[in-house]
Amino acid sequence: MKQLIFLLFCLPFLSLAQDDLLNEIDTEATDNYATATFKGLKIVNFESTKLVADKEFTFVVAHRFGSLKNGLDTFFGLDDAVTRLNFIYGLSDAINISVSRSSFQKIYESALKYRLTQQQDNGFPFTIVGYNSILINTALDKANYPKLEFKDRLGYTAQLLIARKVSTNLSFELAPTLFHDNFVLDNNQDNTQFALGMGTRYKLGKRWSLNADYGWHLNRSSTSPFKNPLSIGIDLETGGHVFQMHFTNAQAMNTNGFLGQATGDWSDGDIYFGFNLSRRF
């Protein structure tokens, strides 16, 4: 089983074979490929099928504040914010690499994102992008877990992002996901977990869109305290960056975290305000 999981994560790495955002028109390109299916590199929490262009560098700052449910005690979550810094580079128009650091569990992560095919007018109906990552959870304390080894800090993600631009205004995405954590908090939870992500974008105006995504966990333990992540937000395009503002029930921002450890509950107002801000160089 370990060899199979290793192979799943390594295969995409072995297959390694924007203009200004405001200039990206929401129509078909002259070569009949769909463009601007999503304007942000993420829908909200889930990766979108958008990639950074060849030789381009993008810096993404993401915040998730604490729960709004705590009110003025934490200044509506401001006192409990977590931050993720992500550095993304385009090896080509179809291949991106990234490294990030999140204050949530002090996670360091490296990822590869690569386009496999692109939606084409009167041709293939979907854009398909692969996404693989490996993370290190540095917050695990050996004082609390005396038998802790370095391998226990590791986690992995493998995703296929399958998107279709239905019209100028509307796009959808499905994201079948396998993620694996060598250490899980719930002893009844399988280390290898499966989920199906769903996301959409609806264009409200030249620079505005309404975005939403949801993660359906497929083998969550019956004793798990965690929830499926649901996120809703607004994208605003300005000059050289996209500003995404949203509400979500997941404070973690890496895939293993928001799919496996979302603690908030929309039904009782236990949600987090957050934003993603990307800047191209």
C-alpha cells in the first residue's frame, strides 16, 4: 500500500514534459481555447485550473481570522488569525511550482500544478489540471508524542481539477482528491482519505465574481469532530492582482487541513472571514 501511495504522488512529477489580469477577456481565444475559466489561482479554498504564466512569479498572502461566533471577545476573530504565504513560479504556461508556509500547525508545503488538457471550442469539453503537494507539520511536539519521527510530520495531496466554462459568466469545477497524513488526530480515521471537491464562479461584472466551493469527505471516521468545508466569497480584480474575500468554516488553508480538519459549523455561526491576495511580478 505504501508503494502504491508513493507511486501515485510521484507519477505527475515524472511527467514534467498573464498578461495583465484586466486584459484577459472572458471569451474564447483566437486558437479556440477557453480562457479565464477562473481568474484566481484558487476558487476559495480549492485550487482552480488557473496557472501562473511562463517565467512569471506570483506571491499570495492568505488570512483566515478566528470564528465570528466569539464576537467582541476576539474582535470577531481578528485576535485568532492564521496566515499563509505562498510563492508560485511558472516553469512554463502549463507547469507551476510553489512553496508556502502557514501559521496553522506551522506547515511548510511544496507543490506542483500542471495542465493536462484545455477546454476547446468544438473540441475537448474540459480543462484538466493536476495538483500534487507534500507538507511538513512542524507544530507536532515530541514532548507530547515521545515516539514521534520525522515521517510522522509528512502529508501528501493528489488532485485532478476538472473545469468547464459553461458561458461567459459561469464556470464549474470538480476536484477528486486523495490526501494522506502520516499522523491523524482521530485514531479511528484512515491515514489515506478521499474527497470530492466542487466549485463554481459566476461573473457579476467586469471585475467582480461570486465564488463558492465545497469539499465532500468520502471516508471520514464516524467519531471525527471535523466537518465538510463550505466556502462562499467574492473576487475583485484590480490591476496586477486578484483580491478574494470570503466566509468559510475551515481555518486551515492547505488541502489536507481544510478537507480533513474543518472545525466550523455554518448552522450555528461558527465561521471564519478570510481573504486571499495575489500579486504578480
